[in-house]
Amino acid sequence: MLDIAEELHRWVGQGREFAVATVVATNGSAPRQPGAALAVDSDGTAIGSVSGGCVEGAVYELCQEALRTGQPVLERFGYSDEDAFAVGLTCGGVIDILVQPVRTGAPRPAGDGAAAGEPAASTVGTLTAALAAAATGEAAAVARIIDGPAELLGRAVLVRPDGSHTGTLGGHPALDRTAIAQTRALLDAGRTTTIGIGSGPAPDDDATGEGAGQAIGSQCGRSVVLLVESSVPPPRMIVFGAIDFAAALVRVGKFLNYHVTVCDARPVFATRTRFPDADEIVVDWPHRYLDSQDLDPRTVLCVLTHDAKFDVPLLERALRLPVAYVGAMGSRRTHLDRQRRLRDTGLTELELNRLRSPIGLDLGARTPEETALSIAAEIVANRRGGTGVPLTGAHTPIHHETARPVGRIGSVA
């Protein structure tokens, strides 16, 4: 849902009623991951996608029905890769979709097609707050019940990095406490995923954390499953070296939704004219700028300076940071010389093995744009757990469940 938050936030501001369908679970060769959403307003306008086209028509009708009834519904599409054509999910696999009405006006009375009373109003308020947070770039995560007692389906709680929250899931108070704690942990990691909270006797009021989660469930004694969607500021890409290859990489980085910074010690090259698409342009020595930054594990560092006086002090620091990716441009001869210099600084072999150099996947790239695509492909493969090999004739999954640990990809030297 949060992937289309900006447009939905505008709809809320305009007072438009809508229903939002969110992918909450997948299995097999499903085209979209949990969190992907399609929304339909009361005029029939649709935005987003849940399946890349396979079941959009059926989901559109479910959204219209949810607007009429005011009730959330959980629907499954597809059963196996073999009979997927018969059920509509032509790419195979299974997707579970939660369809939830969002009525921004006054809540309707029970019996008029609305979920009864205060819980429905509370859930709408929580969802609209989540949309506002995501649309404005605020870090927050929303957890919604996607499996459990029917009366709790779709109930939501919004959690912020400091632990403050909006809304309630209902049931025993310990359900909220456990869900908030686990949602906050997923927000810290910037993850969107499902979590289960087991059923059982309610714990003491001071019980918290995962242990408490295994000892509670809902007011009906059943376990619940939550979809947690995290909205965090875009990950950072820092490009060191204000060269023509950097200009192309900036454009690709923005396309991939990175917050892109260009850093170079030479003011004549690090200019807005040369890098109109960059979010930030910094004139400073690369290693000194890196020392001043507080980076998170999603950050990617691309060293295109191709000059030892810049590269070595920068990489000495970068390879010791808990970032997602460190790559450096240069020939294989340059790479071997760079490795020798970095060993002399005291870097271990384990730290040196984190360096992607020569940077990028082997696409036969020649131009700055092709080289930027090669670098971006390696970054995506590293982030999503891809192998970098052609899918044609391969027996590897098209969609990987989780990213692999930092390591080598494909044939990159």
C-alpha cells in the first residue's frame, strides 16, 4: 500500500473514498511482492498494480465491492504453476490480497455497509496517517492483521522509530505491545514482510517482546498474522568522482529510487550544470566527506575517481563500514595495484573481499550509459540476491525470496 502512498495521500486530501488491495503473501512465481497495491476510488479511477496485469480485473471488482459493503476481504489467486491459467494468475504461483475500504468521511452506521462503530473509524485514521507519513518521507511502519478472527481483519497500528504509535489491533492489550515491538524492529531494518503472533493464554500485563508474542494471540484465542509495511527514506547512493560515467550513474540511481550524492574534491567538475539530476553535490575530499556521514546498511558507495590519491584513503574507510555495496572503477591492473595499496593500510582479506572491482557486471559496456547500467545491475543483484546470469536456460528462481549476504556475483573479478 505504501508504494502508492503519494497518490493515495492526495486522494485523502481531496476527500475521495477508495478501496486499496494489497499483496500480503506470495508463493511460487508471483510477479509482485508483499506490499504492492492497487487502489480504486468511488469514481472507478485505478492506480497501482498487484500482479503485473494477471488478475487486475478481478481485483478491481473486489475493490468496488469493498466500497459498496465497507468490509475488508482476503482473497487468494492462483494455486500452482501448472493450473495457473485456469484461475487467472498466468505467471504461476499464488498471491493473497487484502482488499480494504478507506472512507475518509464520517463513519457509516453498522448495517449500512460499514464495519461497525469506532474500530472502523480508528483503522481508517491509522491508514490515512500511514499514507501521510510515507508520502512525506517520514520513517514509519504500518502493521495490519491479514489472518485471524474475522472481526479483526484489516485492523492496523502505525509505528514510528521512537516507538510511538497510532491505532490498535484490538484483542488483548499484549497483542498491541508485541506487534508494536516487532514492527519497530522491522522498521529499523527497513523491511516489509509478514509476522505471526501465536495463540495461547494471555500473559501478565508486564510481558513484552517475542516471548509474549508466542503466549498471546487475539481475544478469540487464535493466532494472528500481520503484514508489516515499512516506509523509510530512500537508500543513499554516493558517487565519488565527478566524471561523465558518474553523470550517467546518477540518472540510473535516481531511476532506482536512491538519494544520490556526487562528491569530488575538484570544484570545477562537481557542479550542478554537470549533475542536474543529483540530490546533492559535495566539493570535498572523498574520504573526509565519508568520515562526516552517518550511513545505514542500505547505502551503496561507487568509487569512480580512478586515482589512487582519492581511492585508497576512501576505500580504506569504506570497506570497514556496514554498507550494502562498495564498488570501484578501474582496469584489472588498477585493481591489483589498488589491492596492494589497501593491504598496506592494514585491511584484512575479508574486508578486501567486499570490494566490487572492476565495478559492475560483464555486459560488454562501452558508453557511460551502458557502464552505469552494468553498475546498477550489480547493485540490484547484490540487493535482491540475484546471480547475474541470464535467465534464458537457467534453472534459478526469477524472483528471489531474500537477498544473499554480501559476496561475489557472477563473473565479476
